[in-house]
Amino acid sequence: MFPHHREREQPIFCSRAHVFQIDPTTKRNWIPASKHAVTVSFFYDANRNVYRIISVGGTKAIINCTVTPSMTFTKTSQKFGQWADSRANTVYGLGFATEQQLHQFSEKFKEVKDAARLAREKSQDKELANTALSIAAPQDLSDELQSPPVMCVNGPEDKLFRSQSADITLSSEKERIKKMLSEGSICEMNLEAEFFSLQDSNTKLVAALHEANANVEQWKKQLTAYQEETDRLREQVAELEAHGGHGPSERLKDELTQSLEELEALLKAKDEEIHILQSKKVEYHEMEHDRDEAIHRLRETEMRNAELERRIQNTEQNLNNSLEDRDRMDSEVQRAIEILDIKIFDLNDLRQSLIKLIDK
């Protein structure tokens, strides 16, 4: 039976890094898997009790690796580390911006690997316990689980055949819905990772915009003061040129001209900073739009998963009803067999009686 309520995978740690994969041909060179730094997250699946490393770039999963106790994360430099995934037959490499981020990821990898090892040991202990219980089970329980014999009576045999056909149909429907549910879970996981990455980027952009807005007024005041100073210096230069002085006035003129050029360069730099902040503001609005789209897709996926769970419940109900019908038909077949046995016994007695009467 499938569970009626399924817990989703939850992110437990995330970091940003450049993702690489080993060249499958040379096994030496690194191939970039992302054009820029992406979010690399650890996810925990409470249903299956497994840990996974997931990174989504655009609409495809760059990393989808299940952590096993045999994996080892190796630091190859101050900001780069790698590990091998035998299931995917590849080696992943991560390039971090700082040494601290690499250290945090390495420590989390060790922690998750130890948790995966404990989970595997518990699973093995549970399997051993179930095996022992199955061996010690009574023999009559196994006899009850065996299929009842099919009698050479046309009516009951047809009923049993229809019951077995219904079981096969229900099993295939059950497998199909299970596959659809797993595909919905993968899609939902990818959307959650994408949403988590967009949320992280949104937080950083909001902090940058707050800081920029706090400095804009100060920069405007500085620009106004610089413009006033520039105008004043220009007026002084014009007055000096009008007087046509020489000697010390020429030196003062040169100094004022140099100061004027420096102020103009500073004004130009401030204008460029303002343009950069305005472009970041546009990027922030684009990130908000992407985040809203990701939230919308996530909600659609949740709705599809809810529909799949409802269909699974209906299938389970139909399966239970079919099992009840089969049990009822089995009991009817058994009663029919008993009645036939009685009739055969009566016919046998009647035949013996007729034989005796004929002999007399």
C-alpha cells in the first residue's frame, strides 16, 4: 500500500559554487557544468531516509547525487574540492569563492555521510529482523497465502480467472500511478531547489538595494557639492583668464584647472556607480519575476501531486474492494464444492442401493 500523505524532501544546507565534471574521455580535465556560480544544496528525504546533493542550473539538474557512506570529499586546493559518484560514473568538482565556504561544505559532507551510514545500518538491522520473523512464522500462515486450487467446474473457474485478471489490471495501474508520482516528486524537488536558489539571490539583492538606497541621498548631496565647487572653480578660472595675469596667478590657474579635472573625473565615477545601481535594480525586478514564476510552478506541482495522491487512494480503495470480492467468491466456490461433494456422495449411495436392488 502507498502512504496517504507523503513528506517532501527538505533542504538542510546550501552554498554557492562553480560546478565542474570530470572529462569522461581523458579522466583528467574538468568540464564546466555551469556558466556561473549556482546553488548546491543538501536535501533529506524522510520517507526513504536518504540524503542527496542537488544543484539546478536553469531548467536541468546539474548535480543529482545520493550520498553514500563510501563517498569522500577531498580538498584539492584552498577553494576547490571534489568527490566521486560511482552511480553516475563521474567526478564532481566545486569551486568556491572563499576558503571558509569550502570548509563549511566539507564539514557538512562529512556530517551527511555519517548520517547516511547510520541510516544504512538501521535499515540492515531492520531487514535482518524482518527475515528472522519471516523464518519463524507458522507454516499455516504460508498455506493461507497460497492460491486456492482451481476446481474443474465451469462457473467457479471462470470467477477465479476474472478475479486474477482484475488483480493484474490493478497491479499495472498501481505501478503506473507510482511512476507518475515519482516523476512528480523529481519535478517538485527541482522546483524547490530552483526556488531556494532564487530566494537566496533575492535576499542578497534586497540587502544590496537597501545599502544602495541608504547611500544614494549622501551621494546626491556630494554630487551637488561637487557641482557647486566645479562652477565656482570655473568662475575663478574665467576671472583669471580675463585679468591675463602671469607668475603666481598662472600657477594658481594650473592648480585650479587640475582640481577641476579631478572633480569632473569624480563626478563621472559617481555617475557610473549610479548607473550600475540602476541596472542592479532592474536585475532585482527580473529576479522577483523569476521567483514568482518558480512559486507558481511549485504550486502547480503540488496540485498535481495532490491529484496523484487522490488517485492512489481511489486505486487502493478499488483494490480493497476487489480483494473483498475475491474472498467472497472464494467462499462461494468452497461452498459450491462442499455441496457438490455431498451430491456426489448421495449419488454414490443411490447407485449402491440400485445395485443391491438389481442383485436381489
